[in-house]
Amino acid sequence: AQRVTQPEKLLSVFKGAPVELKCNYSYSGSPELFWYVQYSRQRLQLLLRHISRESIKGFTADLNKGETSFHLKKPFAQEEDSAMYYCALRNTDKLIFGTGTRLQVFP
Amino acid sequence: ETGVTQTPRHLVMGMTNKKSLKCEQHLGHNAMYWYKQSAKKPLELMFVYSLEERVENNSVPSRFSPECPNSSHLFLHLHTLQPEDSALYLCASSPRTDNTEAFFGQGTRLTVV
């Protein structure tokens, strides 16, 4: 079955510390993966997708098919990065989301 | 407001009430979705509409009834809900159903008492 797992409900770091939000998936086929972010009082929005191989707001995510992972990383966290982060997997015409990880960045 | 707009933002209803959630998008998208976000659970896809035609119904109970009168509007009609239906209901749209960059509304927080 297709599934997205985000093992951490909460990740707390200090400003300037590196951040890694974990995402593992199970999918039979060639996966297409995304990270969505929801800042406080804002709507859920796309942060990045693996096919773009881009860095958004300093975040990157590399698809590792061997480990079936798509971890989100940022070398130096900022306070404004505090938000809920959702990993998502495309399954034909729909997105399957993980349970989300809340990132708290302390000053 | 541009983007995807949901009304109301908050709704409290009794188990015997009938209410409707509304979603409107001004992005020219052809696909619209209803998601349910419960505490401690992943976002659950409920319904998918493409060009006003329902293309997906994820085994959602019949007490939830979607309606898509045109490509800009999506409704979720609620009838005889249960307390466990209390959740955040999110609407999203995308240019096509195979384009999964979904644009989300801010959601309706539903409480069933």
C-alpha cells in the first residue's frame, strides 16, 4: 500500500542549527514526492517537489530510492521556519500525505 | 480574495443539523478536492472533481455529500454528522487532476456536538 511516514511529530531546534525533517514512503513504482508547509494562520502550500531539485527558502530534499526516503533539510534554521511540514506522495491523480512534523525554531 | 476561499471558517453543528461548506477558487483550475484533517491523522482525501465531474470518492460516508456546480465552486453538504466527524475540512484546487501542485484553502474548522 502507498504510505507516507513522518516519524517525528515535533522537532525543536535553536536558530542557526541544522534541521532534518524525516519522511519515508512506500510506493510500488517511480514515486513523485513533495513537501508542503503550513505556517501559523496560513494555508497549506507547496514548498518543494523532488523533480525540481531546487532549494526553496534554504530547504532541500533529496529522493533516496534505496532508503525510500525524502528527508527535508536546511543547514541553518531560522525562526520564521517554524511551521507544520507535510511530506506527500503522488499516487496517480491524488496526493497521499504524512501526518506532519511541527518544527519549532527557538531564538 | 484570490486563490482558494472557504466559508465558513468555523462551524459548530448538532448531529441532527444540515449545513454546507463552500469552496471557491479564482485560479482557473479544472480540478477541486475535499480533504479532511483530523488530529493525529494524515490528511485524508475525500472527493476529487475534474471539470465538475466527480472522479474519486474515497469511501466517504453518505452523510457527506459533495456538489460541484461549476469549475469554480465546490460544496460539501453535511447531514446527521457524528462527533468523530469534527475536523478541519480543507478544499484544494489544481489545474488538472494529474497536476498535483494543489492550492489549498484555509479550511473550515467543524465541530459536531
